Amino acid sequence: MKSLTNSQKETVTAYGFLFPNFLGFMIFTSIPVAASFALSFISWDLLTPPRWVGFKNFIELFWDPDFWKYCFNTLYLMLAIPLSMGGSLILAIAMNQKLKGIVFFRTVYFLPTLCSGVAIYMLWRLIYNPEFGILNTLIANLGHTLGLTLKGPNWLTDEAWAKPALILMSVWQTVGGYNMILYLAALQGVPRDLYDAAEVDGANAWQKFWAVTWPQISPTTFFIAIMSIIGGFQAGFDPAYVMTGGGPNGSTTTLIYYLYNNAFEWQKMGYAAALAWILFIIVFIFTLLQWRVFGKTVHYH
Amino acid sequence: MAALQALHQTSEIQAYVQAKAIAKALTLETIKARKKRREILNKTLATIVLTVGALTMVGPFLWMVSTSLKAPGAVFSFQKNWWEEWIPTSFVWQNYVKAWQVVPFARFYLNSIFVALCVTFGQVATSAMAAYAFARLQFPGRDKVFFAYLGTMMVPGAVTMIPVFILLKHLGWIDTYKALILPGIFTAYGTFMLRQFFLTLPKDLEDAAKIDGCSYIGIFWRIILPLSKPALATLTTFTFMGTWMNFMWPLIVINTQTKYTLPVGLAYFQSLHNTDWTLLMAASVMMILPILIVFMVNQRFFVEGIKLTGIKG
């Protein structure tokens, strides 16, 4: 009898503790997920009554050339991921050499990640200014010292250069951030004796890297890659909104920017919801991939 | 004679052993020296890589600060030494005053601080409570509810954004602080992270407290929370920074200038003063400054937090 009241007491307490979070979770996450699914089969501009349209939104998306263009843009911008990861790994290896002042370096490298946001995008918009921006000034100065006349491109207003410009900025922003810290932790976790064994076999630094370091840190590489890809599909709104407005000629509009435009500029709620669900499916596939691989191969953490 | 020979032999053996030991010590010495040399080479190389990288990281910030302190005309002048781009040669603090005046910057600041504090407090408090229930209490349906939480963690924010907007519109909450704060508080992520941390805490203390007649609330308040300071600090820092930087959501739900948060205010400022570089940079510096301070104070929680969420999550 006593134990029953005790467990009842526990249940009541548990519900009490859970209640505030659960309520918010239902209202702002759980129900909206279901609502958004229903919404993707509806045509609604929030003014006239909603209309059930079945798969029309998805079919329309499939034949929407803009959708495919923005898919391409999103993938193109994800070129920043391997570049940034390679840089992160090089920096992490350099940091792993037990130098003095490592805390200082770590802080400096973290600054761009830390300050990411509108302020930084405004800064880079000015850096990319073709006339007075620091980048083209540097390029011109470099040309001057080499005796050439170099002129930097119109970074953000030239359709060919806008995406590379955003990639360059993104690499600058992410190279010393989370990924570098994860890589550093992974490098510190590689067992010392593996290197000793490789040394006994007469391996040089290059061989040691490919035979020992690279396979040992591959779970981290995979983890970072998948997380970056998942993030990459949902990225690109803030910098493009501040720096290019999605232009020139839609060349920096990503899927999430298109979703924003559909929902909040053009009031095409159903169409935007369908787009959101396509994003969800892509993200879901990569998450499953991560679970599968991580469920099997990572034992040592 | 035989004994002498034996003695001779042993001394020979000894000599051999000694010679071998010396040789070994010598090779060890050279290996050590070679290792030492290689280490110095590695360290020099690493220092060069890190220094070049650090300059690349800091350069844009230097340029931002020096531009923010220039007289408006000086930005566009071509008669400059190269170092004048990076190091401020003039200190036009007036830019900061002006940036503060042309738009209600102080108001944006207050809005941002208010919203970030509310979201952070709400999130840490409700997440910690829910996490305690998930980690330590038995109740029917616990695993099912937790699974639902886990399941929504991979749902992109874009999916819930539209229905939440429509809901807020129906409630008449668009363009209010409620719209900025409430949806930000409840994330499955915070609950998940704290639950994982609570699970690692030893149970003995709680059992002892239970025997002493401590209630669940008492255990939560006096044992779990004090032991979880690092995890709570991490969640606090990340939530605060995330809310401070958030751009898209305030852009969607706020229409009135006086309710803008800093990022939206800054973008609005840019749209008004597109070519006033010195003012734009002064405003940017002012937005970044609080973040730098929070970071300097809480630095170790960042690194810990990244490892915690990155490796275990």
C-alpha cells in the first residue's frame, strides 16, 4: 500500500516537472510539425479561406525551375564544407603540437564563429566592395608590387562571383570554430603507441598521417561532414539577405530563402510548407545515414 | 686456470655488455636528438601556420574597428599607406554617437537583452525540470514521450516556422514580445542535453537524501542543480548567444521599429544608410562587443559545451 502511494507520488511529481516544457513542446513543436504536414496539401494566403489541393504543391515544386535553381545554389554553397573541414583539420594538427599560447590561438580562431551574424555580414559586404573594399585593395596592391595591373571582381554584384564570395566568407567564419575543436579533441584521443609503432616501422610524417591519424579520426570527419550537410541544406538565409538580397538574379538564393519568400513575402503558405517538408526529407535521410554508421562503427568514445 | 679463463670470459662479456649499453645509449641519444629536432621543426611549422591563420581571422575585425573610427571621407581616399587600412590613425568617436542617434539603437539593445534573458531563463528552467523527470523519475509513458522529443530534434526549424507564425497571427501575438520569446523557450534540444548530463550524476547522494526524507523537489533543487552547474552554464551560454544572434525569426514576427532586436535593427540601419560605412561599422562593433564579453567570461564552457554536444550528441 505504501509503495503504491509512493509511486503515485512519483508520477504526480514527474508530470508536474514535465508539464511546462511539455506544454510548450506540444504548442510550438509537436503540433506545428503535424500542422505543417497538413498545410503542404493546402493552398492558403491567410486572407481567403484555405483550399485543399492534394499533391498540387509538390507537383508544382517539381516543375518549378526556380526550385531547381535554388537547389543547385544550395548545393554549390556547400562547397564551403570540404574547404572549411580541410582547413579545420590543418589548424587542429598545428594546435596539437603542444605550443605555448594555444588558448590565445583558440580564442582568436573562434572569433568569427562567435560573432557570426548580421554585423559580420555587413562587414563582409564592405570587404567585398569592388572600389573601396579591403579585398580588392589588397589584390590591386599585390598586382602593384608584382608590376601588374590586377583588378578584383565585383564580388557580390557579379553572378559568377557572388557564390564564391559567400563560400569564402563562410570558410573564414567556420574554419576555426566547432569543427576545429572537435578535430582537436579527436587528435588528442589517438593512442600514442600507434604513432610509436609506425615510427618503429620507419614511417615518415606523411605516412603516419594517412596510416594512423586519418583512419583514427574518420568517425569525427564523418560526423562533422553529416552535421555540416544537414546544416547546409537549411543555411544561407542570413548572409544572403544582408549582403545580396538573394541576387544578383537569384544566384545566392538558397532553399530556405525561397521558403521565406514564399511564406512571408508572397503569402504562399502551403507552397512554403511543401518546400519545408522536402527539406525535412533530405535532412531525415542524412540523419538516418548518420545513425546507421554511428550505431556500428564508433565504439571508442 | 679454468677459473681465470672463466673470469676473463665474464669480464669480456661484461665489456661487451657495457659496450652494447653505451652504443644503445648513443643511438638513443641520436634518436632523441633527431626527435627533438623534428619536434622543433614541427613546432615552427605549426607556429607559422597558426600565425598566418590568426592574422586572417583578426584582419577583418581590425579593418572593421579602424573603419569605424575614420572620418567619412577617409574611407574612400586612395592616398593611404597600406597600414592605415588596418590601424586607426584617426579616432572619430563621433561615428559611434551618430550611429546611436540615427536609429533607436539603445532601444534595439534593450529589446535584445530583454528577449535573450527571457528565452534563456525560460529554456534553462523548463528544460532542467523536464530533464529531471526524464532522467530520474518513473512515470507511465516516459519512454514514449522522450522518444517524441528525440524525434523532433531532427526536424528543421523551417518546418515548424510557418504553422507557429499562423498560430501567433491567430492569437494576435504578431509584433509582440511574446512572439519573440515564447517559441524560443521550448526546445527538445535543451531537455535532451540536460537529461544526458543528469544521467551521469551518481545516484548515491539522492538515495541518501531520500532516506533523510528529502522530497523530489528538494533533491532537484539541492542536489541535481548544484551538481549540474557546468551543463547549465553551457546551455545558458548557447541559448543566450543563439537568441542574441537570431535574425530570421524576429524579422518574420516583428514589424514595429521600436520592437526590433539588434540584428534586425542593424539590417534596417543598413537599408537606411547604405553608404555610410563608418556608421555601419560603428554599429557592427557595438553589436559584437557584448558577445565578446560573454565569451571571454565563459570561455571554458564553450569548449566543454562543444565537446559535450558534439561528441555525445
